[in-house]
Amino acid sequence: MGNIAMNEQVTAILSDKVQLIETERGALYLVGPIKLPVNLKGKTVHFQWYCWLDCKEVTDDFGRIIEKLSSINLAEYQQSSVLAYGDFANAEEALIRMHSICHTGDIFGSKRCDCGFQLKQSMQMIVDHGAGALFYLANHEGRGIGLFSKALAYILQENGYDTVDANLELGFADDSRDYRDAIAVLKRMRSKPVTLITNNPKKLDALERSGMNVAGRAPLWGDQSEYNSKYLQTKVGRSGHLRENTCNND
């Protein structure tokens, strides 16, 4: 399907919800906020949802970008998004979570990791705090190796390899995640200090090196079981994750 000229009224409505964020590699187009009622532990909680698109073209003619979308199969690619709660831009204190997508844990509830638990628990922490945002990073599957490669890594893990060595044996780095785009979106949404929900010092370091005002860190652990104990121990023992009272993962 080629480019289709869009109705001017439709373009005006959509363009009003799009922000341009220029990056060293091109641009991020941030769309939102969009009202998103979420079922969180049996209660309906109202979040504001944003999504962003990474693009080489830099233009403030958002109609041009919108018109090109139908000729690009974006369903074949993954886009990241943000769930914001409360007055995220202006609250004096806000919690944030940089959550790496986990198809098996977040969607299927896999017990091989504790990602699904961390997703829901961090959302609840943000709601209880009163203001914050969860960044859902869709290109971070398997710490950056992708879903198919993660499936291969799982097979290696079932044959004695730990999570670090499984990635290395497949030719990947242990952790190749990049937080630059998420941080650029964060800086557009908020300039005041943030407290990062994490057990991973690499995430904290990425925020601090970017110049973001970081007030501190909130630990997140739980849901340890016989199915993920080795996985969590590897996170602490080999990947440097911070341990507090129990093995934890991030």
C-alpha cells in the first residue's frame, strides 16, 4: 500500500498529540497522552499512555510522518511505550521503572524469571507513590538478543548453561540493552528528580551518566521459586545486581 493523503481534520487531531524529540541518530516521535484504564490487581487504575517511534527522518511536519505509516509494516517491528501515573511532569517526587520486555514472563506468566511479577509490582509501587512512569522497552527481550534468540538460550539453559553463558555462546553480549531513547523520552516528560525502581546498577548508571536528576533507587525483588532460583543467583553473582535480603532480578 502506498502513501495515502490523509484527511486534514484527522491529521490535525493526531498531530496535536505528537512531539518531536531529536536524537543523535534521527528523531523519536512521541505520541500521547492517551487515557488507559488498567486492571491492576483487581482494581481499575487510570494511566496516561505514550508510545514512541524511532525514525531517521527529522521533521515537525507530523502529517508527513503519519501518512507514511501505512506503507511501513510497523507490526513487524516493536515500539516502546510509557505508562505515566499522576502528575508525572510536576510532582516533586516520582518513581520510574525501566522495564525490559519479557514475552514469556509478562504475557504468559512464566516462572523461569520474575519479570511478570516485577512489571505488576512496579506499577503498583508507582500508583501507591502517587506519581511515576513505567517505561516498557520493547527491544530489550532477553537483555537485547530478541525473542527467537532467547528461545535458543532457554534450550542451552535447560542443558546446564546459565543465562550469561547462554547469551555468550550464541554470540551475544551478556547485556546489550541501550537506554538512550528511553532516557530522551524521560527528559522530555520530566525534568525534576526521579527515583529508579531497579536492582540493576547498570540502569542507574545509564541514568546518572545522561545527566538526569536521580534522587535514588527503590529495590524490587520477590517471586523467588524453585524455577528461577539459579537465574536469580546468576543475576547477583555474575551480572552485579544488587542483593537485599534475597536473590533478586531486574
